[in-house]
Amino acid sequence: MGRATPIAKIAIASPLRSLFDYRLPDVFSGDADATVGLRVQVPFGRRQVIGVVVAIADHSAVATDKLRTIEVFIDQQPLLPAPLLELFLWAARYYQHPLGDALFRALPSLLRRGDALPDLRQTHWQLTDKGRGLAPNALAKAPRQRALIDRLLGEQAVDDAALAAQFSRAIIRLLESRELIAAHQVDASAATHPNPQVLRETPLVLGAEQQRAMAQIELTGFRCWLLNGITGSGKTEIYLQCIEQVLTAGRQALVLIPEISLTPQTKRRFTERFAVPLVVLHSGMTDKQRLAAWTRARNGEARIVLGTRSAIFTPLAAPGLIVVDEEQDGSYKQQDGFRYSARDLAVMRAQRENTPIILGSATPSLESLYNCELGRYSALYLNARAGSAKPADWQVVDMRDQSAPEGIASTTLEAIEQTLKRSEQVLVFLNRRGFAPAVLCHSCGWVAECRDCDARMTLHRGRNRIICHHCDKQLPPPQHCPSCRSTQLVATGEGTERSELLLQKQFPKVQVLRVDRDSTQVRGHMQQVFDTANSGVPCILIGTQMLAKGHHFDRVTLVVVVDGDGGLLSPDFRAGERMGQLLTQVAGRSGRSDLPGRVLLQTHQPDHPSLVLLLEQGYGAFAEQLLAHRKTQQLPPYRHLTLIRAESKDPQRAEKFLRIARQSAAELLPPTPQLGYLGPLPALMERRAGRYRYVLRIEAEQRTTLHQLLSRLMPVLERHQDPRHLRWSVDVDAQEL
Ligand code: ADP
Ligand code: ZN
Ligand code: ZN
């Protein structure tokens, strides 16, 4: 018997959980491990597919003579650096998602298809020795050729594009063929060379608190810092100064932000500060742009990588720091397909890359606060606003003794008027787009509901439609009640369109600018809103949470929360946390420069204890109380929660599948005080887009228990699936119930 042939374990883009075994061609037999991370093309059934070698094994469960051989290697170098490939392996196991699918979803689509990495090296032209030695009067009869030689005489090298702009290709090629000039490829990547010239502008002088935080942060080796600083306290300045050190040391920084709409603002701040190449990665890019940015990050040319959720999978040649801004933001959780948390993966990645990571927030998630308590993360605090700005003043508007037919109380309107009179700006927050969230019949009480969801239709006056916000079904608004034929239909409740209309009527002389998912459909609308707001003219901004996140408007001094009751009544145990975060974020939009800020919160429950605590003692105390509650209730972060979801047009199928799931799970690991099963239960919205949705909750004290269970349960569930009638998924660390 000879030595065992090395077997390559290959991940392919498919929903199948297994890896596939192939034989390596003989040339690799001495150096099989060098193939890990390479893309390959392999025969798969009757097709040819693209895969990635993820491991080498010395035997296979498949008989050696049945194994096929890898035919084509697409890459010369591993596509992903080893720590990133390991992160994928870990994430696929942790989130119980097929590795091939996770890997290929994260790759730029052109690479998924099997394209080669683009060659981003630049061509430069130089004189050869022969060219340099040319007599001054040579080429006298060829003035263009002479001119090109002269052009290169004074310089080390000239970029191809610059030369081609001055001289024709024919001349360049002619001189090259006569060996007077030569091309060479310059690798733009500076890999890990220390770079002393990273600054474009002088950094701000740090305030006392900022200095203290900065002095504590160590930028060598893995450590997770939670920068817990109120809005406007100068967290971004801390990121910038940490990044400066990392850049100077010749390393790269990866910065995650929650929203695409924040990219231009953040990018501007980074490029004003740093004279280094920066790339942006988000879902709004073309395939080619994405691939170019990805490649620049991978080869080390881009020193700063700025992106939304999926940018956590960007390969880096010399990682030095990861920053996750607004770490509590729900958009870091991918809610379908490969359901991962980019914030949690960022921490895992930093650990694998042995770099520090900073999670920043004015309203940290309970998970991160708990991790500080456990000593896993180190907390840094910024409790005062930077510069001369003061925290905003909260005031409650009790809606019970107010007349507010259009949802905005008269005292609120007065406050708006006063603010505008002082030539300042107002931000009105209402987390509901459209005109009105319900259309009902005044005569019989009929309500317009979605045919396919357990939800009401929202009236959109601008589009003249009633729209379901859960499945996007759209219909013309009814002219009469389908139940009693009455024409007395009323739109009840407030959406952003309605408030916009009311405010326009009340304040005809100022601009009312609306920002929500509808208004931003118009290209350039966001830019126009920002330009107007930044010009400083008195105006009213009205919008959903799109407007509440991270934006910085100097002249906003009054923030109005139209519906401060939302979140107090939801059955989702995270609703309170989200409400506290959102209200604090919104309030943080007010009084960001030297003008004092004020927040008016309209509510029907001014005495609600959570609300009182939040307003009187701030988010810190509020979060502490929530944590205490979660502890007594044994909810996350004290327990690890996984949901198995199933949906079907036939409610019984979905429920039955989860009953089998529960039974199988309990057979594998019976319930104990440390491991609980709950359900199947109907989802919070039981019917959506015509499908009935159920969930099975699995709660465990130990992650390891949960993962032992899940990895044994998945194959069982896969045997029971019925793809024509049922969809199911597993959501580890689920955020939505
Ligand atoms: P955060 O990220 O915590 O919301 P920022 O870093 O955006 O806060 O800072 C808020 C404002 O304060 C910005 O306009 C910023 O330029 C300014 N600022 C931050 N740090 C300082 C400082 N040390 N001195 C003066 N102004 C500062
Ligand atoms: Zn009716
Ligand atoms: Zn619907």
C-alpha cells in the first residue's frame, strides 16, 4: 500500500450541508495544504461547479476509485486569508448554515461565477538603459518619439494612463519594441509597510474624558472595547485617533456602520482626516465596483474599509483594528438566508486576527453590557458631550388631556413655532410611514385588512394606494365599505405623510422635509434634505428611524416624538430595549452644537415606569433594570435563544413539522432546568404573505449544549422536509420573535 492520497474537502455554492471530497492532482501530493483557500472548478453530477477547498483530509468515506479529481484551479493564491476562512468555518457551524452557501453568498458575485481576481496593478513606463543612453540628437526626424523619450528622461516612471493621454499607443508600442522604454507592473498594495504620512488634517484636541478613554485603549492584540458614550460625546473622534495609530503602524482598519444612508457622511469625515486609500462596501454597488473594492482591501492597498453588515467578510491583508459603530443596531443581524450577526462575527474575527475591536454606542445592547459585566469586554465611558454642546432636555406631553385630532398636540405645535421663530430647526420623529395605519368604516366598523397577512392596510395618499407593509400588497383605496356599502370611510392614526401635511398647513412659510422609505425612492432626495438642513435655514424634518440614526444636524434644537407609546405594549421581550435605544438616539439629534436642545415626547402613558426611568435617569439605569428583569425571567443574554421557524400555506403542516422537531430534540436531549423547549407557537404575526408561521423556541444556559443539540437535530429535520409545502429555518441568537 502506498501513502494515502490527499483528499480535498470542497465547499460548493449549494444548500447542502456536506462538503464534497475530490482527489488532488498528483502535482499537489507533496504540498496538499497549499491548496486550502483556492477556488476550483469540479465536475458535480453532470455539471461543472465552482468550489473552494476548505480542508485537506487523508481519507474519504467514498471509495478512492469513485472520487473524481479536481480539474481546474482558478486561483494561484488563497482567495481568503486563513483567519477569514476559519471564521467562515466557525460561523457555518455556529449558525447551523451550509458552509458553501455562507461562503459563496459573501463573495462578490463575479468571483462566485468563477472569474479571476482583477489585476489592479498599475503599468508604469521607464526608459531602458538603451533609452537613457540615447544621444540627444537621435530621433531628430521623429519628434513625437523624441518627445516621449524626453518626457521620461526627467522622471523615475510615468503611469500608463498619463502617458497614453499624451502619446498615441502606436508610438508607445514602437519605442517598446525598439527596447528604448519598458513597462513594469507596480503593485499598489503597500502591505504592512509603516506609513508615517497618514494625516490630511490635524486631529482635534481630545477632551478630558476622551483622553482618559484613549489612554486606556490598547491597540495591540485582541481585546474588545465597548465605547459607551452618549450621542455627540466624540466617539467618532476616538475611532479616528485609534485608526490613525493603526494606519501609522502600516495596518488596515475595518469600520462597520449600520445604514447605507450614513455612508457619505462617514466617508467624508474619514477622507478629510486621512490621506490614505479608503474603500466603501455596501449593497448599493455594482458587481464590478464591489469586486474592485474587495480586491483592494484584500491586497492591502485600501487602508480603511468602510461598510455595512456584509463588509465583515471583506478579506484584509494586514488587519489592525475593527470598529462597529452603533453596535446595538438591528441591521447588523441578517434576517434571512445565512442568519448571522455582523457585530458578533466582528468580535470573533478580531479574536482570530488577533486585533483589537471597538464596539461603539450611546445605547449599548443588553448583550454587550452583560459581556462587560462578565469581563469579556472592557467598558469605556464618555458621559459628556464634546465641545460646548449640552445634553438635551426631555419633556413629556401628556396626550390624555390634549386635543390632537391629527396626532400632534397644540402645545407641541406652539413649541415648534417658537423654535422656527428663533431660526432653528425641528426634527419630528414618527416610526410609521404612509398617511394612516388604518382605514375603517365609520358606520359598521369594518377595517381594511391584508388578504394574505394578519395586518391592516396602510393608506398612502401620495401613491393613492392602500399598502400592506408586510407583503407589499397594493390596492386602490376603497370608495365604499365592502361590508355595508357606506361611503363614510375614515383614515385613522398617523403616519409620516399625514404629519407632513399637517405641519405644512400649520407652517406654510417653512420647508417640511420628509425622510422615510417612500420619500427616499426619489434619487437625490436624501442629498437635498441634507443640503437644506445643513444650510441652516429654519425647517422641519420629519421621518422614521432612517432619520434618527447617526445623522448630525447642527441647527436642530427641538425633537418631537409623535408616538412615544410604541414599544410599551409589544409582546416581544426586546421591545422595551429597542424603544429605549430609539428614543435616546432620536433625542440625541437635538442640540448637537452650541445651541441647547429640547425633546418633546408625546405619550398616553406618562407614568409608565420604564418611560419614567428612561427619562429621569437615562439609558444606563434603564438598561440595568431591563437586565435585572431578563435575569429573573431567564431570557437572553442570560439564556441562549434559538428559534426554529416553519411556514406553510397549510397551518397544520408548519405546526406538525415543529412538533416533530420538538419531539426529536427532546429525544436527543431531554428538557432540563438548563435547556427548555417552548412551542410550537404561532409567530407574532401568524399569517404573512399567505403563509402560516410557527416557531419553536429552544433556550439553553450553555451555548455548547445548544450546539450539540442543533448539530444533531439538523440532519433529522432535513429528512422530514417537504420543500414543496413547507419552508423552515433555524435562527441562532434570534432577534425577532
Ligand atoms: P459621537 O460619535 O459620539 O456622536 P462625534 O465624534 O461625532 O460624537 O462628535 C460630536 C461633535 O463633537 C462633532 O461635531 C465633533 O467634531 C465634535 N468633537 C468631538 N470631539 C471633539 C473635541 N475633542 N473637541 C472639539 N469638538 C469635538
Ligand atoms: Zn361599513
Ligand atoms: Zn400583506
